[in-house]
Amino acid sequence: MSEKTLGEKLAPHLPYVRRYARALTGSQQSGDTIVRATLQSIVDAPEEFPSDLEPRIALYKTFEAFWRISEEAGPRSDADVGNDMIVQKRLADLTPKSRRALLLTTMEGFTESEAAILLNEDVDRVRALVAEATDEIDRQTHARVLIIEDEPIIAMDIETIVTESGHEVAAIAVTRDEAVAAAKEHNPTLVLADIQLADNSSGIDAVKDILSDHHVPVIFITAFPERLLTGEKPEPAFLITKPFQRDTVKTAIAQALFFDGMNVPV
């Protein structure tokens, strides 16, 4: 059997670097743009790709280099100036590298040692960055959360995580119609939505209905994240993979609230 090409080695990891990029920027468009630039740089100069690292780590490390460039470059277009100013203001309150350390270790599942490689830091510094971001999250504005989930045990787990993180559960809905009605009644400030609901209705459709009347950040929860991380159509900015860990949900909530008010697409 012939050895895999670099593209074949990287392909399984592309959906997840898109997830990371979207969580960092708060939008699919901005995150996917940086991912495309990352991939183009690999195509243009494959000899510079860190082939001494495991492909997943090497891909994220290359992305990190482009993230730093995008931060230093400032606003990218007239249309982005308003959003960039808001992002820069909020980044002043939460160090960019601390947020990246938290996302890498909680949402993306890298070890502290791997995160240290990606961030060009030592392990002790990564721990300190994660602690810094966690402390900032604990001081964040609390949310009123609508949970859209048809599995009772999972819904209970999410409810526990939400309340233990200092947020309020406004309602739990198990169908599209229930979710839309609950949003109208309770006016949530955050939505956590499963994809497949009890009556075979869609959590995606429920969210579309809700967003037609409410501006609210949304986090999708799915066992098949690859289906919503293709970069080929409008897709979520924030995505949690089932089965999930408490810290993953807490971090995703913090990121969604961090960007709330930017009017970026979900």
C-alpha cells in the first residue's frame, strides 16, 4: 500500500480545526477564511509544513501561525471594521492566548504538552493561561439558557452543567415547536440545541425559526460534528461533540457569550 499523501493525512482533522477557528472568531465566515489561508499556505510551501509533528498537531500549529498574523493585521475589510473593533475591545479583557489555551485543552482535547507546542509555551505557562481564562469565565455575565434536547438523561446533564456554571435554565424543549414556543415565552440569551429531536424534527430548523425573531447566540450539540463542519454551506459557529465533558460545554458557552452582540452569523 502506498504512503498517504499530506492531504489525506490532514483531511480527518480539517472539520475540527474549522470548529476551533469558528470558536476563536465567533463566526463561520471568519474562522473558515483563516482555515482556507492555512491550507493554501501548506499547498504553496509544503516543505515548510512541520512534518516532524503528528499531522493533527502540525495542522493546528500552522493555523496558529495564521491566527497570530490575523491578530497583528487588524481589520481585514470595511465590512469587518465594526466587528473587529468589538473583538479587539473584548480581547483586552481576556488575553487571546489564554482563550486559545482553554479552547485547545477543553474543546479540542489537546494535552497540556501538546497545547504548549501549539502556543510556543512551556507546560507551566499553559496551565497558567488556562487558569486565567477560567477565572475570567467565572466572572462573565450569566445567561438565561434554552436547552433543545430530546434525550432526558443528556438534557439533565446539560441542565446540571449550565446551572453549576452559574447560568439559569429558562426551559427545556424536545421538539421544534416546543423550542420555538419556549423561545417566545422566555426570551433566552443563549440556546443549546441538539440536531435530531423527539418527533424527527430538526434542531437546526428550530434554531432558524428562533433566530427569525430573536438575536441570540446558539451552540449546537451533535454526535456527528463532521456533517456541520464542511465549510461548504452556512454552518454553526459553535459546536459541541457528543459525548461531551463538563469543561467543554462550559467553555463553549463562554465563547458564545463572549461574542454575543457582534451580529455575526450562527
